[in-house]
Amino acid sequence: MPADRLKVAFLGPLASFSHQVRVINSTPSLTPHYWPKVDSNKCFVILQAAAESFERTDAELLPHVSFADAFTAVQQQVADYAVIPFENSTNGSVVQTLDLLADRSALYTDVEVCGEYYLTVHHCLLVRKGTYPSGWAGYDGSITKLYTHPQAWGQCNNLLSQHFKGVERQDVSSTSKGAEIVSKETGEQAAAIASKFAAEHHGVDILKENIEDRADNTTRFLILRNTRVERTAQLAFEQPSTSSSASTQKTLISFAIDHSSPGALANALLIFKAHGLNLTSINTRPSLKRAWQYIFFVECGRTPSDENKEAVLKALEDLRHATEFCRDWGSWKDQLSM
Amino acid sequence: MPADRLKVAFLGPLASFSHQVRVINSTPSLTPHYWPKVDSNKCFVILQAAAESFERTDAELLPHVSFADAFTAVQQQVADYAVIPFENSTNGSVVQTLDLLADRSALYTDVEVCGEYYLTVHHCLLVRKGTYPSGWAGYDGSITKLYTHPQAWGQCNNLLSQHFKGVERQDVSSTSKGAEIVSKETGEQAAAIASKFAAEHHGVDILKENIEDRADNTTRFLILRNTRVERTAQLAFEQPSTSSSASTQKTLISFAIDHSSPGALANALLIFKAHGLNLTSINTRPSLKRAWQYIFFVECGRTPSDENKEAVLKALEDLRHATEFCRDWGSWKDQLSM
């Protein structure tokens, strides 16, 4: 293993993931003892995000049993990066991640956000390897059984009602589980609805891609690095941008205010506007110092220009006077900017 | 049952609660089929909040199997009020409640917030009825076994290390369960750590009150009513105020902004400040209309004066121009105002 190979921490894994996925070549040091604590389907999605974010690099993906462990790996320079889910388009913010970013015990003082990654899980129709050599164009209507997670049926209604009316449906515990069953199926003509990633993982064929009625349910991940590590100072991986136009920079700042002072929160938020920074998200968590006092997490964006190149620095300077504490979690390229 | 008896909806119940608690005289219409879905310990806390909020009235407490059902009961005028948890001082906002207040399908258009209630669960040392007639002053050190939920041991460390060193400790599934075990104990001298409410519920004696090292872990509840129901237009129950000074009014407003317009969120929040309204909490939930667009929930406070008596109305008027939609969820007396 070359010494300069990037190490990327993520929540995971089942050991079986770690040696099967193309970009992964880790030797998990986790004892089986820990595995049952981790939701395998959640791991699968985070592993996919980590793999896709660093797809063009020769990265080693390091599984960790909790988000806190992934933060610690970056803080202690055991990992170069960590890939952490921040919010989901349907379920909202990931409270566990906000609580780590609250960093109430100052455990992660060298950790910063250097990027983001959006993962939309597209559904595919998967079949056992070699079943339909000519693909969907040559599909003869012979599939007799379908497997997927209960939520996925409703998300692929158009295809199912057009081509699979009356075909037996079997609920399984995860979409990935469906792909696994199909990979081992020998008796019947079965198909599973699951991700492309699950197809690669379980070695099955994709009969048809993007079969969902509407692509939603996207998870946004933050990519973390250690501020003291030189070799990650410039983002060492090339992120595929969803847009070719001049991109926006996003910044994450956390702060607490003096709650006894009326208007303190409005004054703090005003500072962003005063420096031309557009608020794009606000989250709060209990301070745990006193009841009903909060730590605020604000994301703001700006289209870089000569005029505003110091906007974030100036805003932080003003915030230091208007808040009890504030912390710059870093700036990165907005992957959704239009 | 007099026709004018107040009906209060809450999340619950186990039928056993409903006829034992002093203020309750409901005939639960729920089939046992539904009960296992509901976390009994959570129900117990919400029942306690409902009972305490309406303690000085002859209220009938109506159990409902979900928060959504309690909202519907108020909307359909089956209940006069509902008592719903909104946030916890340790765990933060109750996402389920925010999603109901988002009211994305306009199901609860007549529901408003008319009050709040803070419930701090204090721990007590409970013993079987009649065991120590002279109370804590006459306690002879004869307790040989203690029961409580694992979390409670650490919260009562001072008392335990001073008076119960070396006494056997038995973990139970909830503090209330501990009180139940002690109520039936005959063989040994046992005590439980649980709430005063659990003591009344299980008919055991309180040997010592407020034995926690630090009173925290408070839950804030919102009290809902129907805007069209005349008899609840003036809050028909007398809320015990924690303060005697001129109290603050709180208002809850939800809104959505045009996310493509830079500064839209800052402009909306500025309106509160412009009308002298102090922001006391901000929460967000996904709009579920488009990914990465949110519904905002803002609470603001003001100390009523001649000058600002129309502040909320004026702010709402301005908000209507600055937002895609906004909704006034009502105003009520701040129970924490100093």
C-alpha cells in the first residue's frame, strides 16, 4: 500500500462490503462484536457516498462503527477525510451529526468541512447475471417474481403497472437484500428493485436503470478533513460538479448567543446579510449548558467575486462580537449551485 | 357526565392509567390492538403533563394513539384541547410535532396553540405504603434493594453515595415499573426511584422528594385548541405561572420562502426584529415540495405594552409579502418569562 494513498472514514461496515466494492481495499480492524450495532442499510448508503465522492482517486475506505469514531479518525489524523450524512431531502437534518458539530467538549477542534456530496439513490431492475443477455430491449416478459423493500414499490409505480401487472411481489428487509436473493436465485425468473451500487456489490445484471417515477430522496453528505494536515489542504479529489457555471461557495458556522439579550439572534443573523452572505440553512441543538439555550448552525452562500472575497472573514469578525462563541467550520464548493 | 366538562387529548394510554389517575375519568375507546404501538413510558410523561396542565379543572383526559390523532381530535372538535410535546431540554425538538405543524396537506387549519407547559420530572425515593410512617427523618437505613431505570442512578448520585452505599441495585425498564414492583413487594425492604406521579399512580409512599442532583431534562408541551370553538377562546384553565412579574407573550409562526431569492430568509427574520419581536426559537423541516427547501418555525416573544400590542399583526402583514406562505399558530403566555 503506497504511503500517500488517501484514507476516507465512513460509517460501516459489514466486512463483506469492504472487500467487494471496487474502490475499497481496507482491512477492517473491527471485531464482529461491533457489527450488530450498525444499521447495514444505512452503512450501505454511506459507503456508496464515500465510494462515489472519491471515485476518481485511489482511496482506501476505512469503516468506523459510529459517526463519532469517524470524526475522531479525522481529528487524530488516522483518516484524511470522513464522509458524514448531514441531511436528507425527506427526513431533514441528521441530529447525530449536528450533535458532533456542536462539539460541546471540544474534541474535534481541528476538524473542518471541505466538501459536500449529494447522493440520490436511483432504483434499477436487477436480474441474475446472464439471464437476459440482450437487456431490456429484448425482455420477453418472463419475470415471475419481484423482490424489494416495501417503500420501493410505490416509488416505481409507472414501470410496475406497465410491465409487471399481476407479477408476485415479495417484501424484503432492504433493497440490497433483494439484490442478494436474486443473485442466488436459480429456480425462478426473479428480479429485484435496488441501486446500481447493490448490483455491483452482489454481482447481478442491471436490466433497466432509473426506474423510479420521481428522483427524490437525496442525502447530502459533508466531507471532513483535518485543518492541520497539509496534503488535504487542497481538496485532493476532483468532485464532479452538477453545473458548469461559476459555482457558489458555501460556509458552515456554528454559534451560541446570549439568550437573555433581546434581539441577539436577529442581530447575529443580520451580520450574514450585511456581508452579502445568503442564508441557506439554519439548524439548532440544545446547548446542554442551560435548558432552552441553543447552538445554532448556519450555512451561507456567496458567488465569489473580487468584492466579497473577504466576506466570510469579515462576517466572522462581527459574529465574534455579537455571539458568546462562534466557529468557522470551513467553506467548500456548492455542488448544487445553478 | 356534565356536558361542559373539558375534554383534553393526549398521546396514550395504557387503559390502566386512565382510571387510576385522580383527574382522569375517561372510557378509553381504544382496542387493545393499538396499545403495543405506543411507548408506555412516553405516554406516562405526556399523561402527567396533561393532568398537571388541567389540574384545577374537572377535565376528562382522552387518550389517542398518535400525535396526529390528537391534532385531528382538536380539528374535529372531539377534544377541546390537546397536549403535545414540542421540545426537550436535552434531546431538542420533537420532529413528529414539527411535521404536524408543517400541515402540508392543510388537515389542521382550525388548530392553534393557546398555551405551553413545562414538565420537569423530579425523582423521588418511593417505598411501599406504611413502611416508614415517620418519613425520611425517621429512616433507619434498613432498605436493602433499590429499583429504577438505568439512567436514573447517575442522576441521583449524591443521595445514593451518601445513604445507600453498597445497597443492591436492580435495573428495570422504566422508573414507573420500579414503583410498581415496590408497591407489590412484601419480602424485602425495597425502594424505587421514580416520579411523584408514579407514586400516586401505584399507591406507594414518598420517602424523600426531589432527590436528583440537578433538575434538568424538562419537556415543553404545547396546548392546542380549535380557533372556531367559543368555549375555549379564553383559556378555560388557570395555568400556574412560574413567575409573578409581567409576563411575556409568545407567538409561533410557520412560513416558507422563495429559496431562489438571495436574502429571502434574512429578510423574513428581519421583520420580527423590525416589530420589536424577540426570536426565541427557530426550527426547520423539509418542505417536501422540492428538495432542500424548508418550512421554518419561528417563535418570538414580546412583553406586552401599549406600543407593541399590534406588533404580531403588523409582523404577519409584512411576512405575507416577504414569504411564499405564512401561518400564525397563535399566541400564549410564556410560562418561563422572568
